[in-house]
Amino acid sequence: MPLETVPADPVAAPAATRTEVRERAARNRRNSVFAARAGVLVAFLGLWEVCARTGVIDPFNFSQPSKIWAQIWQWITHGTAQGSLGEQIGYTLYEALSGWVIGVVTGVLLGIALGRIRFLADVFGPYIKVLNAIPRIVLAPIFLIWFGLGPASKVASAVVLVFFPVFFNAFQGAREVDRNLVANARILGADNRRVTLQVVIPAATTWIFTSLHVSFGFALIGAIVGEYIGATKGLGLMVAAAQGTFNAAGVYAAMTILAVVALLTEGLLTFAEKRLFRWKPADSGDGR
């Protein structure tokens, strides 16, 4: 008895083909973007190296990539004047992460509270605006006087830099919640606590995550500036020490390490955001 062949679905096959084409196009675009980024970096470093070697720019002031890499490798293999390179990175990360966590938690809590309770916003709003108007970097010397050369002064600098962007995003996110969602939740019997926890905070999460990307960079700035002014360890102290000995390669090397740390942290935040917001449509990035 001959076997019967099942005819192929004329609709499923084109759909699968279109999906494969889209996936292949997205993969090719990602590869093209990575290749272009690598090309730009290689071209920039190559031009920098050539200009320094030929005297177009002063290598004493601008250094050159080969010397910067040699300085980084020396720190990796022989350590720094303040200790091992890993210890300096860990010290700075501890200060930045501690200040970031404290700033994020306080910013979110106060932002949601003032966004939900208008009376508190009316009372504390002018004070927050005044504090936000103060150039917060100038507070680093004050924190150094208050808390000394230890990590507490750097954590405080990071907190004041992180708090305000997180607070304003959380505040705006709480204010921008769809009123229909709040009304429906109240119709279903939700009290103020449940409305805040189950409606307002989830709706403001996108606003909050937007501020997290920027705020961690601010936390690093606060830690580095504090260490630069006065510290016993950290990447900021390495920058200050290199500057004090007119070691341009050391300054650029410490800045390079700091940039790598910031990029890795940004990648972790982006990964966490994508995991939490998998329901959001992906940005096509085609500019349309």
C-alpha cells in the first residue's frame, strides 16, 4: 500500500521563511555594527599611535596607545604603588556600588512617596529643587572633612550624585501612571498600599530603569572624584598619583580601566533590563 504524502502547508512555509530571513538580517546587522565599532576603535588607536610616533602630537602630554597598554600590563603583573590592580578596582567598585545602591533605594522610595502624596511634594519640593541646584561635585571636599579619607566620604559623594536623577525619574513615573489603571484597581477593592505596590511601582519601573543606566556612571564619578581629592586606595588615587609624576600613560591607563568597568556594568544593567522587560517590543533601530 503506497504511503500517502501530506501536502505542505502553503501558509506556514512562507511564514517560516520570512522569520528566517528576518533573523538572518538581524544577525547580519549585529555583525556589521560590531565590525564597524571595532574598525572605528582600531583606526582611532592606530592614528593616535602614528601621530605620537611622528611628532604630530606631543607624546609626553598625549602619550600613545602602546605606552598605555604597557602601563596597564605593568600594573597587572607587578601591581601599583598602592597595591594590586584588582584591589584598586575592587575598592572603587565597592564605593561606587555602595553609593549607587543607597542613592537608588532612597531616590526610588522618596520619588514614589512624593509622586503619590501631593502634600509631601508641596512641602519638600522646594528643598529638593534647591539641593539639586547645588553643584554636587563641590560637596566632595566637605564629605572628606566629615568622613575622612576612608570609603565613607566617597560613598557619600556617589549617593548625592545618584539620588537626584533616580528621584526625579521615580517621581515622574509615579505621576505619569495611567489614571484608568488606578481607578480600575480601586473599583476592584485595592487600597492605597496595593495601588502603590501593584500599579504605580510596576508602571514607574521603566522610568526608574532609565535612570539606573545614567546613575551608575554618576556613582563612579563620585567615587573617582572623592579618591582624587583624598584617599588611600582606588582608581582615582592612581589617576592623582600618575598626574603628580607627569605620567600621562598612567592617567590614560587608569581612565581606560575605569571605562572598561563602566561598560561591563552597563552591559549587566542592560541584560537585567531585557530580562525584566521581555514583554516590550524590540527597537528596530532603523530610524523609522
